[in-house]
Amino acid sequence: MEYLAWFEATSFSTWMRESGPAFFVSLILHSLAMGFAVGVHVAADLRILGMAPRVPLSLMRRFSSVLWVSLFVILVSGVLLLAAYPAKALTNPVFYLKLAAVAAALLITRSLVHTLLQDASHDIGRVPAKAKVLAASSLFLWVVAITAGRFLAYTHEVMLASHVY
């Protein structure tokens, strides 16, 4: 907790916390990028699960640049938001649930991209049952990640480490 108190006392953390534009721009960018990243995943997962069967699965790879840019913005904005209130997030188990759900969903995406979306034979053919299970799991994990992210605003016990001492 001492390290968190030290970090939140740095000029950068204080600026992120007290500068309305810095904090809210980071929050807005984080939210918008999450929308794009989750949107790409939801579209691909729903297609794998059988929706829009005329859309070739291999076309979903075209959204990979949107996904990577979104993930970069999520990472940068997330670190900035974490810098503003490090103790609020790092002492909250919900934060780790969110990170675990995102990591698991991204691992599923990696698996699907390297198998299903690389093989054009799945564009018109049947999608393997394993891929459908993975797609459904991915949808569930993104719901968990989004929900946990929203709960972070309400489930913290420590806002600032310096207030604990």
C-alpha cells in the first residue's frame, strides 16, 4: 500500500486525477476503443455461431487492424486511468476479474484467428463445434469484462491509498 500511496502522490498521477480533460479524455478513449474492440469480437463470434451465414468468415480478418488499434488505445488509456487511481483498481478483485476475462477472450480470439478465420473452407462449410463453443465463451467473457469494468466504479473499498493511513 505504501508504493500505491507514493505513486498516487507523483505529479503525473495527481495531474491525471485532477485534470478534468486528461482523465475524461482517457475515459472516453477507453470506452470508445472498448466499443470497437468488443464490436469486432461480437460480430465475428456471432458469425461463427451462425448469424449472417452469407458473410464469409475469412472477411472478418479485415477488421484485424481496427482490433489492433483499438487494443492499443485500450492499453494506453487504461494505464492512464490506472495512474489516476492506482489503489482504487489494484486493491479491487473486480479489476483482476476484468483483466482475466479480457486476457481469456483475447486468447480465444487468437485461437480462432489462427485456425478458423485463416481457412477459407469455413466460409461456406459448417463451422466446427469447438469453434462455436469458443465463440460463445468469447461472448460470455466480453460481457464479464464490460460488466466488471462498470462495477469498478462502485465496488472499490479504497479510493486513494493515502487515505488509508
